[in-house]
Amino acid sequence: MANFSKSRVPQFSVDVYQNEYLPEGGREVNAIVTVTSTGGGTSGAAALLAGAGASPAYIPAGQGPGPAAAVVIMVDCSGSMEYPPTKMRNAREATAAAVDTLRDGVAFAVVSGTHQAKEVYPGDGRLATASEATRAQAKEALYRLTAGGGTAISTWLRLADQLLARADVPIRHGVLLTDGRNEHESPKHLRDALEACAGRFTCDARGVGTDWDVKEVTGIASALLGTADIVADPSGLAADFTQMMRKAMGKEVADVALRLWTPVGAEIRFVKQVAPAVEDLTGRRTEAGPRAGDYPTGSWGDESRDYHVCVRVPEAGVGQEMLAARVSLVLPDPPGGTPQTLSQGLVRAVWTDDMVASTSINPQVAHYTGQAELAHVIQQGIEARKSGDFDGATAKLGRAVQLAAASGNADTAKLLSKVVDVVDATTGTVRLKAKVAEADEMTLETRSTKTVRVKK
């Protein structure tokens, strides 16, 4: 991707929370790494306008200068989008709302997706540059969107990738809307497309209605480091698309990597993003020199995220200590240059015979271990319920209720209460509801990985 202007790189900070004390012979070190970025170009523009009396929430489209970006909106136009007819109308309105939210100067295109992908605007393999005129032209072109045909999402993603590749910009982003299952191509086609697009652009995915596959939509967002959500009622699409595009327009730097260096004898067991959602990054490591590896984090605006890092260290005796890992935030190597280090933190290991010190669990580590388990047991419980294993579903969802209550995850607790009747949240005693609305079950599954920050 293109070089990024240093004047627009936000300030990054890295804070490490851990209990560094291990018993004699102890080998596993856990740490929560909080990464925070503040004061980037877009936020600075917002602050200036706010100082002039305007609320950042109401900055008109095109008036907030920011880093160069390109966006492709992929709209499902398969035959099922015609049922009910309001669904296609809502999709047009939502896409128009997203276009209205684009900043002036942002490169953009709209793609219609069926069993093949077609350019709706501007066409001819080009990207338009957002302005009052091009936004109006794009919205006019949306009236040509009609439903008909099948669903082959790999073709949508590959066309988006081709279009975005034409833009020499740091921020490349996709928005994908679907209402159905990827039925007109093999799963391998979609997997291959996601593998080809990973690292080239980020993508937010939305499922509208209840006839789509949760694992497909969340898998797209996961592979492309975006967000996934359900919009059960199509009338809510415009508001969702507006909010989603505002967040995309707030991104200020792309391709930030979490670089972990470990000394001889130490190895990384896993790396997981744990807030604002659980995302396992372990398998996405790319080597970055001797004993160092990079884990992708995608694009950043003004925000904070938490990562759980687990390191296996060599055995050592009481009184010894070592650096278990060095955590760095880096921008990738520019052509002919060296990567830019944005911030660093250290993970330590100290061996002690103090049992109280070595057995104490850091509150941040304990909290996010519970949040990761919460996401896992919800997914297991839903699968058990679908397969008819009602005892297993009751046990898993009961544990989920218990974890949600203990961690203060009120949003997830509310979603769980639509699937189970809670008898005692503290003990996780629940009864499965006899009837569950499909939208409620899909919402719980889609949002199961969303977490809450640790209570300070």
C-alpha cells in the first residue's frame, strides 16, 4: 500500500497488564496488551470544527479532511432480495446513506452482487472521487439496482479488490451486504477469494433478514479484519450503513501490525484480540526477522483495543527473571526503507517462591479469559440446540449466562435472555425457551464475540 503521511499517523501507546511472577519451573506467561491510538488527522479536523461550534457527530459529509481512502460498497442483488420488495428498496436507501457519508476526495465505487459481480457506479473499472456531484450521480445510479440471479460472493470480493487496487491510498475498505447463503459457488471459491484479499483491504459484512449463514458472514469479516452484524429488519439498514461508514471514514492509518519478539527458548502460544471483540490472530503470524513475528490488526482511527498474549518460556529457578516478549506496534516497510515503530511494551517473567504472588491472576487476564470463554460457549450452545442436544445446549448457555453476569456484559446477557429463561444468573441455572425467534438466535450467534472492557 502507499506510504502514509507521518502528519496523519495518530499517537500510539502500548500498556501491558500482567502478573509477571511464576513459581519455580513455571513456564506460561499471560499478558493483556492495551493498544490506544489518539490524535490522528481526522480527529484533529473534527476537533477544529467542534471548537468552531460544530459537534463532530454532525460534521457534514466532505468537510472533514482526512487520510486518502478508497471504499467499495458491495450490494446483494440476488433474486431473494426481491422478497419482500421493500428489502431491495431498503438496500438502495442504505447504500445512498453510505455514499452521503463519504468524505470529499475519497475514491469509491458501488458493485452489485449476484452469481457474478457488476459495477454499478462509476463503471469501466474506475473509482469515482467523492464530491457533491459524484455522490448525486452514484445515488441516481442506485435506482438501476434490481434483484435477480444467484449468489457467488467470491466474485464480489475479487471485483472489489481489483477496483481498490487502482487507488494509491493507505486506507482501502469494503462494505458487503447479503441476505442469503453463498449457494452458487463452492465454499473453496469463497475461501480462496478471502485468502487472496486478506491484507489488501478490510471489509465490514452485514446480513439482512434471517436467510443468510452466520458463519459465512462472520468468516468474511474475520478474514478481512472488519466487523460483522445482523440487520434483522431491513428498515434498519440505512442507520447501520451510516454508522458503519462514519467509522470507516474515521480510520487514519492502515496495516498496523503487532510485532512480538521473543528471546531464545521462548515461544508465542497464542495472540488474540479480546476487545472490542474476540478474534484469534495466532494463525496469521508472518515472520519478521529472527525470533519476531507480525500479527495484523488492520486499520486504526481514534480507538483502543486489547490483546491477550500468551508466551511459553524456559524453566528457571527462584530469583531469576527474563524478558518474555517485546511487543511493538509497527507500520510495514516502505519501499527501500525500514518499518516505523509506533510504540512498545514489555512482557516479563520473574520466578519466585512467594505462593501468593505466583498464584495471583491479573484481573485483566482473568476478565478477558472469561470473555473468550463466553464467546466459545455461546457458539457451542447454539450448535447443540440446532442439533437437538438440548441438555448440552442448556449447560453451555447456562455457563454463558453466568459468565455474562460476572463480567458485566449486559448486552450479551440481554441477547441470551431471548434464547433461555434465566432462573439464577449467578449459578448459570437456565431453561431453554420452547420457541425462539430465528432473528434472536442469529443475533446472539453473530454478536457472541463482542466483549466488554474490564472494570477499572
